[in-house]
Amino acid sequence: MSTTYQTTPRADGFYMPGEFAPHAGTWMIWPERPDNWRLGAKPAQKAFTAVASAIAQFEPVTMAVSARQYQNARGMLPENIRVVEISNNDSWMRDVGPSFLIDGKGGVCGVDWMFNAWGGLDGGLYFPWDLDDAVAQKVLEIENAGRYCAPMVLEGGSIHVDGEGTLLSTEECLLNPNRNPDLSREEIEANLKEYTGAKKILWLKNGVYNDETNGHVDNICCFLRPGLVALTWTDDHNDPQYPISQDAYERLSSYTDAAGRKLEVVKLHQPDPILITAEESQGVDAVDGTLPREEGDRMAASYVNFYLCNGGAVIPSFEDAHDQMALDTLQKYLPDRRVVSVPAREVLLGGGNIHCITQQQPR
């Protein structure tokens, strides 16, 4: 069973390690929403299978699946991927799953944040979201890991940590009034420190242009290791992403981390603008209360939305001229890992990417 603690992680000596620290495994959720994933989610299911298979080369993978999709998922996924039944509203494990913590003495537990589908009734992406809000507790129960209930709305994709006291986020997301309207910036920072063990919060202003999550940090910037971050970039001054990335670069260049280090910034050039096609748009079931997928809409494509696993890194590819450059750059800065790419347009069509659909469980 999983114990729900009445204290806080910081008080009990727990902290969130960096994604680059050793994992016990990876958690994902199987896609099926026909109002978000085209053609009854069949293309997305193939993409999720490819991502899970790539990660499973490096570490154990668990796929959470609804009862009605269990047999389909079990049949599509390789045998070495564990399939467990967990009801859900959609397939973003990064945002609905627990943020796992360690104490450095062998203890593992998790934070169960409040979830409101990226904005609740003020710009949120679907209703209801009650099944998603229960996923974190169920994961922690399955893993027999203790649970801390955080007193604020937060999605896992809105923070990145270096495991040494530094946390990255964006003002666009975490300070958005559709998340925690009753909390001040100082109160949000205090909660982040109490529930992740962070000592210093580094704020970027905005996330990637047109990101429907209100600018999750995991799509624009991440830690490769303490002191080293990757930032999505474009050299096109006319691209609406340019001023966003330029502002982020200036902030990152001026910051020091919790250990007092200046940050080294690696620029990952974004793919050329990726637009939804007529065929892709027509394949999505239009439903009131969910975000429409319109022909010509620009998607928030970024190579920063990759996932670090034991001895590896799994990055998205888009059949774009910048794919190989992103792979080569990450391989250069991650010399101890094997960097592999997985075609990810079908994941992007649902509103996120490889990092958004994964959640690491530290060893």
C-alpha cells in the first residue's frame, strides 16, 4: 500500500532528482481520445508504441491503459513492456503522473499535484479531468511509494530540476491565473521548494510559441546535466519564436544556479514551422469543450521535448531538415548516452511530444 504523508518532502529529506539521474523505469499512458487524436488514435498508438519500444531498450517501461483499450494495447506493445489498467482522460503522463522524489538513502516517494487540464474552465483543454487527477495516486499505489499531496495545481511538464537545488519554470504557465489564482508568486515559489527540494527558482518568461499548455518549460528548455541547459532556438528574426527564445537566452545567460554556477546554454534549432494538414484536421472528432485541430494551425514543435533514460536519450524527429542537427548536437553534449530519434508528428498533433508522454521513476 501507499502511505499519504501529512508532512512535506523537504521536511522529510526528500527531493526531486534530475531526469539524467538513474531510473527504475518509465511510465506512460495509452492514447485513445478521438477528439484529440485523429482516426480514433490509431496513428498515435503506433507512435506511442515506437516511443515506448525505444525507451525499453534502455530501461523498464509501464504503459497505463483504460479497460476498453487493454487488449488492444497489450497486442500492439512488445512483451517486455508492462501494461497496467488505469482509467484516464488522456495520455499525458508527464502532467498527470506523480513527480517522484528520493532521499538519497534508498527511499522513493512521489508528489501528487492537483491537475485541472491545463487551466480548468478558464482555457483548459477538456472536461472532465477527474480520472487524470487520480492517476498519480494510482501509480504510487502500484509502486508502493509514499505520497505527498501538494496544495497547488501543477503539471510535471511545467518544471525541470537539476537535482542539486535548481528549478526551471515559465511565468507564462506557473503564474497563469488559470492555475493557482489565489497564490502569489512568492507562495508558488515556496510550494515548489517545499515539494521538490529546490533552493532556487529560475524563471523564463514564455514557453514555445502557440504551446497550448500555456508555455510548459519542457518544450523550450531543459537540463542536460547540472549547469548545462538546452534551449529551443531559431535564427529567423521574423519567426514569432525568435523573441521568446532570445529573451530566454538572455535570462539564462544572466542566471546562476543554486550551486552558484553560470549556466552553459546549448541552442537546439527548432524544426521549420509544422502546420496541421486538412487530412489531419478532418481525422479528429470535433467535440464541444475540447481544443479544435484546425487546418493550417501551427504546432509547438521542439527538439527540447526529448526524454533522458538510462544510458540513452529519445528525441522527436519531424522529417525536417533540422532533425539530424538536433540529434548530432544532443549526442555531442550527452557523450555517455546513445541518442535515438523517433518520428513524433503524431504525438505533436495531440498537443505535446515525447517528454510530455513520459514520466521517470528514479532508482
